[in-house]
Amino acid sequence: MNENNRNIFYYKNYYLDFFDTLDIEVKTKFNWTLKLISTVDRVPVKYFKHIEDSTGLFEIRVEFGSNIYRVFSFFDKGQLVILINGFQKKSQKTPKKEIEKAEKLKKQYFDEKENK
């Protein structure tokens, strides 16, 4: 395990606002999962998975008890992981509106970066 293979960056407050709503045990598991993503070369799909039919979105997955949580993310410059919106998953399929929101935030991120 190499220290800091990937850097994690929070785009605006989308992730942090979601994180603030979570119980302490879930926050601890998210922090553990983010540490795993930032340090392990090959992150298990159980924790970090590409979203099919997306423009390069990934979901960070955390399970705690019977609850499942997701945070969307994407890459910028290869090893920089950008975290955006999160939600508690209540069905088998990821809600289309959450994917659409993530796509919009990703586009907004790159548009703002390009205009700096």
C-alpha cells in the first residue's frame, strides 16, 4: 500500500453537506473508505465502482447495517478524485435523478476550471 496514490478533493460543499447528515458510525466508515481509495492501487469494486452509461462517474459505496450510501465522484488529472453529491440508496437501481445531478456537477466543475 503506497501512501497517497490519489488525492481526494471536495467540490464545493456537496459532499460535506451530505457527510454532516450522517451518524458517527457511518462517517467513520466513509473516512475509512476514502483512505482506502486514496492509498490502494486497485480499489475493490465493492467500495469504488464506475457508473455504466455515464461520462466517467464513479460511485463510492458504503454499507452500514442495512443502510447503503453512495457518493458520486470523478477523476481530474488521473489521480485526483473529486467528490460531489451523496445520498442514501433505498432501491436496487441508482436513481436517475442522482446520476443526472452528478453529471451536471461534473460539467459545472470542469466549466469553472476552464474559465479560471
